[in-house]
Amino acid sequence: MSKLNISRLTNESEDGSPKITGITTFSSTAFLEAPKGTTAQRPTNPQPGMIRFNTDGGHLEYFTGDFWDEVLVANNTLDGGNRGLFFGGGYSPATGVYNIIDYITISTVGNAQDFGDLTQARNTTGSCSSSTRGLCAGGFPGTLNVIDYVTISSTGNAISFGILSESRMHLAGCSNATRGIFGAGWSVEKNTIDYVTISSTGNAVDFGDLTVARYSPGALASSTRGVFAGGSSSVSPGSSNVIDYITISTTGNATDFGDLTGVNSQSSGLSNSTRGLFVHASGSSNIIDFITISTTGNSQDFGDQTVSDRYLPGTFASSTRGIIGGGSAPSTGNTIDYVTILTTGNAVDFGDLTQGRFRLSGCSNAHGGL
């Protein structure tokens, strides 16, 4: 067996690495250290197949020929269950915001754990996810257009993904396995819908319009449909009971689905592949509604949350459980609830967030769009 023991190897011109061919095996009891650096330090002229360790996100990545993607090992069982993330949030309506990312294992009960940080502190974001990546977009303070992403199966800080087609806060997100959708929002109320391809990075593209311009709706999805419900506007009657739907794989304007059981100025959504739940989240109601995503029609009463003073909690789901986290006023509320999606009934206490906060968003690697 031959050995090559070197500390530095260059080509004959000493202006780059040599090309080594003919190697069929590489074995060692030690390790192989890949080149490493921040996202900003990526090569300026990368070639397909290049691989490096991204120190911002704490993961290996490779260049596909079009974009840098993560080297992933699919694992949706994470200690016995699927994983959900809570992004950002705030502690005062005016200026208090967090960059916190928490995570839980959905099939268990217990307190959330620290995952990492967003690229900047903010609240009133919209989130969506594939089975591997979670995205967090827009938000306050200011009216932001940033989109971050994380690798759900790991922990670590978020990385810049791109920007929204239009800067806004109080937006909502949903997704299938490949495409992420962001709808509504506010600097003034928006009917904007845009989309991204979750596995790549880049800026969002216009999808179409909601039936009614509004902010703070809830959103959820099956593998084919995205649904938006409730929200607020500055024109009469202010709070909305409107439910819209889109076909995620196409582009175009939303279509009327039906109405919520009551007007809901702030809403949060979660779903498995067949049933969607909308959480009334405007500080005066503990109502949870449900719909059958593949049909159209008005929502029905599901049950109640454990608290009734929530303002935009983070929500997400697995195929069996829906999770509602934070959002309580005063903003020290850290309650996490869960429900069994296929039944009806009141929510049950799950545990606590790492930090009480409101106006956060959430996603999972096991929701109904996957």
C-alpha cells in the first residue's frame, strides 16, 4: 500500500491545485478536511462539483453549476419525531425584536431548544419549508425584503437566501416539497404573492395576487394547494374572514375558497396533507378553525387554544400534530400548545419556548405540503 504524506501540493506553475486522476479509494482512520470559509468567501468563479465547508451555516456545500447547495443527509425522524422551528419574534410592538430560532421534536412534549440565530433580529415574518430547508422572509423593523434559510436537520445560524419581490412585514408563507410561497403583507396592505424554489437560492418571483389585499393572514398547504385565510386591512370592515387558495405548481391569481367561522384580523395556519387549521391570533380569541384542503367551503370550529391572548404565534405541523407556539400578550408568554389534527378538540400544553415572545413564525420538515 502506497502513502502520500504532504503538507502542501500545487501545480507546476504554483498558481493552483494539481489535478489528481486515477484514485479509486481513499481510506483513513483520521479525517479529510474540506476547504472552509464564510458565504461571502465563496469562490468567485466556482466550477461544478466544488465542495467546501460553510462556516456561517455549519455545513458542507457543493456547487451544482448554477448555485451552491448543501450536502444533506435526509432524516425526518430526529429522535423519534419530526422537527419544527420557531423564527424571530418580538417583545414590544415598537422596537423590541429577537433573532432567536428555537426547535422542537413534534412527536414529543417538552421545552424548545436553541437552534441558532437569524441574519437579523425581526418579527412579523413569513416562513415555509421543504423536508430539508426552512425559510424565513420579510418582517419588521422597517419593512424588510430579506429571506433567510437554515438546514432543519442541523443547528446553526441562518444564511441569506435572497430577497422578496416586494418589501413587507406581516406576510404569510406556505409550501410544497419544492416551491415556497409568500403572500400578503404590509407597508400598506398587500395582495402580493411571490414564490421561490426552496432547494436553490435567489430572489423571489411574482406569482399573482390574493383576492383581497391584506396583512397578517394565516397560510397552509397540501402538496398541490396553498391556502390563505383571515388578515387585516385599513379599509372597512378591517378584519377579514376571506379564505383564498392557489395551485402551487402554477402561477396566477388566487381563487375564493370560502369564509372563516368569524373575522380574524391576525391568523396563523398549519396543516397535514388533507386538513388545514387556522388559529385566531389577534389577542381576543382562542378559536381554532379547520378546513378540508382539497375542497372549497367555509371553515368549521375545531376547538380552542390553551390561551386566548395570542398575537401571531408560530405554527407548524407533522402528519398528525399541529403546534402553536408563543404569541402571548404580554410578550413574556412562552406557551407551546399541540393538537391532534385528524380529530377535533381543545389544544394541550406542549412546553415552553426558550424566550417568551409574540409575532413569530414557524415551519417544519413534515407539514402537509411534503
